[in-house]
Amino acid sequence: MEKYFKDIFNGAIALLQGMSITLKTMFGVLAKDEATTVQYPEETLDLDHTFGYVQAQFDDDGYSNCTTCMGCIRACPPGCITLTRGKHPENPKQKIAITYTLDYAKCEFCNLCVEACNDDAIFMAPIHEFPFFDRSKMNVEMVTDMKKGNDLKELSDQEIKDMEAKMKRLF
């Protein structure tokens, strides 16, 4: 019987400790008149230090850098990447991705595909806002006919250089 009341007492102490943290936070915010949340989309947080979505890289001629080694497809846990192989129009001995499709409905944004890519054909862009209102539009064809296909956002060369500099500082 003594253990029963001891357990109730310890439970009540733990409850009071948890509630004290909640009340301190609540009254601290009220006293300082500071919100702990951000009113999105009017306000946004700075998330430059994290990865966003996968983006394809292209050479100077506009062709995909992908040599269809299939490393990204093997590394992708949900299997959201599909591509079709073909021969490069200028060098028939070289393989190139004719289409490269990524299904963002399945993507976990784990960065494993980028790590597995030997040719730096894809990278994680530090862009976090890409809302979809239709699930069918989440299947994005990044490479079409060996050239640039649809993408969520165009990155300028300066934005890519800035992003690479940030990633080098982090790692």
C-alpha cells in the first residue's frame, strides 16, 4: 500500500515539474511580448544552413551532367528517382540521361542520392519553399531530351556559387 501512494506522489511531483516549465515559458513569452512561432508565409526563418530539394546540374552546352551510373537510384530508399539512358549526341560513346524524373511525393530529402552521384550531376539546393497543391505535379522531370527540363526554381550561377560556399563552410 505504501508503494501505491509513493508512486502517486512521485507522479504528482513529475507533473508539477513539467507544468512549471510550461508555465514559465508561457508567462515569459507574455511578459516579453515575444512570439515563439513565426507567422508563415508573412514571416520566414533563415534556413540557409540546411538542405532543401534536389536539383540537376548541366554543362556549358546545356546537356545533363548525368552519365546514368544509376548510383542515385540504388541509393534512394523510397525509390523516387527514375531515368532513361541514351547516347550523347556529340559523343556517341558517352552515356547521358535522356530523362531524369524525381517524385517529390516520395522523396525523403535524405541527401543519399547526392552523396552517391560520382559526376556531381545533382545537388541539394538550399530552397525550402516549394508548395504543391496537386500531387500529380510533384513528379518533376528535371532532364528532358538530355537538356534542362522542368524545375522548381531556377538558380542563377551566383546563387549556386553562394550555396556551394555555404556548404564548404559547414563541412
